[in-house]
Amino acid sequence: MNDLSSLSANAETCNPLAPDTFTETLANLASAQALDLDPFPLVKHDVQHWRTKEGTRVRFLATHERPMFDLVLRFKAGSALDGDTPGLAALALYALDQGTAELNATQFTERLEGLGAVMNRQVTQDCAIVTLRSLNTPDLRACALRLITEMVARPALRPEDVAKISARLVGAQQSSLQPLHARLFDATMEQLLAGHPYATPLAGTLDGLGSLTPDDVRAFHRQAYSANNLDIGLVGDLSREEAQALVNDLTQALPQQWAAVPPPALPVSAAGPLHLERPGASTQVLLTLPLHVWPKDEDYPALLMATEILGAGFESRLTAELRTRRALTYSIYAVLEPMDAGCLWQVSWDIAPEYRDASRVLVSNVLECFIAHGPTQAECDLALNQLAGKLMRGMADNAVLANGLAAFSHQGLPANHLASYQEKLAALTPEGIRQAARGWLDIKKAFFATLGPAVDQQPLPEPPTIGV
């Protein structure tokens, strides 16, 4: 990439924002006089938790509004366990529904659909996730659970079925329809985390998939799909006794006595930028910063708030600067992604190819300004309400809630996390958030990856002047 020093002329002096609160900012708006944005509803759900004798960790929340339940099985069976055969975890997960000892793939699907049940799967670096939504009449519940139990505990994994799923994974990798952000993310992980278990793509590699056999998949399943390697989230119209019986029937059928070893911490070191050539009218940019912080750590809530303030809404600093003020991009956002080996803090945006490098300078300047001065109370108030709103929306969907309960268990968060989450966020001060950002967000160690055409780089244009 070009030397960035010649592109920084347009970088403006960092001026901290006025310290008024969000509610004070709205005080002059007649239409906002009746709004009271300080309080937000507190979570009062009674999440029950226990550990089965097989070692499975369970979080359960009874809700009786609808006659259904959502079950999430979160096995520590993600791509970090692939080892020398990238694609093993994905192949094992997506081959599960190809049949059992008694049913082939078509029969299994027809039985599940006939019950009105919905099953989905997802593989991540750390986990293989199976979700089930079903009606809760005793007969339907028993039949749906029997099918899912057979699928995860005793899959057939026939050679022809494993070969079929492997071919699908290979086809997905070779497809030109792969999202650009996914390509950029995979390239980032491969270079930034070289040698780490997270470095290979979730769906594996062509060589890895080509070397896998059905016996490899069966051996992986016998270990990684152990009851001792599982966190469960369960939400629905069930009593505690019914929930325990459901969980026990499942966990007793699973393989036993194996648990994954956590991956090593993410490597944190400065690395040179990466550019992937691709023709097009825009360039995708991804900033990545590995952090040795986990959801149960004291600084995590402050980093979550910092992320919300910087790039998680239309009023966020990055959106305000790059989209609203300068009209350089349609979308820019920041995320804090928790993983077993630490967190990935990322900022993603698209930009005209000629402003690729200059936009890096601008984004870095916005981040450095935030680290130097911290947020205003107004930004904290707004971010708190946005996060509370996201939590409320998520809790309105039992499937999202069940997935969250399984994730919280996996991350080692306490059973009362939902109840204490908002209180921890509300207790944060602008200075506390600044200190956390200053301690963790070292932009000099950020890794930049771009995907787009190679063109001569230009300084950013002056921001448009409204009304002239």
C-alpha cells in the first residue's frame, strides 16, 4: 500500500465534544418533551441452571406465553479443533442430518417437517451449534427430541453422505457468490493469526476436505459431541421437571467423558497491511485488533460501550464522520466479537478505491481521538439506551434468548448475567470507558485488510458544505 503520510493532510484536529447529556440535548425539541429516556426496563427473568451428571451445563428459562420451546446445543466442536485437516468440524456438523441408523436424509427431513419442528446448525471457530424449535404438546415434543437426539448422538455418517456434504463445502468455497466480507475476514485470519487454530476458514480448505474420510468424521463426532463438551440453552413452555427430563434423555444418549482444551490466546502483534485485488467500483476495508479480554473480565462492558459509541448506530462517531459529514461510505460499523481465545475488535467499511488509504488514516484519527478524550455523557446515555433496546428485542425472541443462555454458559458468565448486565453498563462513566479504550485499543497494532481494485491513491475531498 502507499505511504500514508502524504494522505493525512486532511486529518483535522481532534476536538472533544460538548459534555451535555443526551436528555439535555433533546430538551429544546418540543416533540421530545414527553420522552423519558433515562430509565429502561430491568431484566427480571429467573434463569435456572444446573449441571447434569454427564457434565453438561444447562441454562433454562420457563416462558408460558406460547406452547413451544427453543433448544440450543452448543458443543465445543468448532473449527479450532480441525488440526491438520481444515474442514473437519464443519463436515461433521453438516453431515449430522444426513440420516441415522434407521432413517436416510430424506426420511429424517420429512419426519422433522411433519412435526412442525425447525432445526438449524452453525459452525464457529469455537462451537458447533444445533438449534431446535418445536411445539410443546407432549407427543410432538417427545418425537422432535427423539429425532434430534438420534441425529446428534447416533448419526449414520455413511460414506456417500459424508462425500455429498464435503462436495457442498468445496462448492461453496469455489463459488463466486461468497460474500466479499467473508473473503476479507478469512484472509485476515489467515495472515494475522498464522499458526493459530483460528487461522483456517470455518468451512475448511480444499486440501483439508479432500483428505478427510468418513472414519475421521466418526472419530471426531465420538469425541467432540460428548455430553461433557456441551452447553445447553432452553427456553419455553416447560416446567423444571420437564426441562430436566428433556435434557437428561439427550445427554445420556451422547458420547461421554471428553472435553475440548481451550485454544491458545490470540497472538497480539503488529502486522503489515494486506490488499486483495478485485475489480469493482468500491473497496472493502477491515480493521482487526486481537484483544486478550473475555466477556467475564471487568473491562469487557466498557469495551462494549466503546464499540457501541464508535460504530454501532447512525449517531456513532465513525458513521457521523464518514457517512453523515463526508459522504464517503454508506456503511461503517464496529463489532466486539468474543471468542474462547480472546476478542476480535473490528471496524468494517466500504470506500471509493482511490480513498482506500486515506480512509484508513481518517478512521485511525477518529479512534485515536476517542482514546485520547473518551466519550461524552451524551454518547454514554445514547449507547446505554441502544444496548438496552437490543437486549429487550433479543429477549422478545425465545430462539435468540435460548442461544444467548447457551453462549453465556459457554463463556463462563453467571446465571444472573441478564439481570446484572444492564446495571454494569449503567454504572460506567465516560472516564471509565476512556480508560478501558486506552488500555486495550492500541490502533498502532491494528491490522488492515482491503479488497478491491489497485488504483492511485488520493487525499480525501473536503467535506461538502450544506446550504452553499
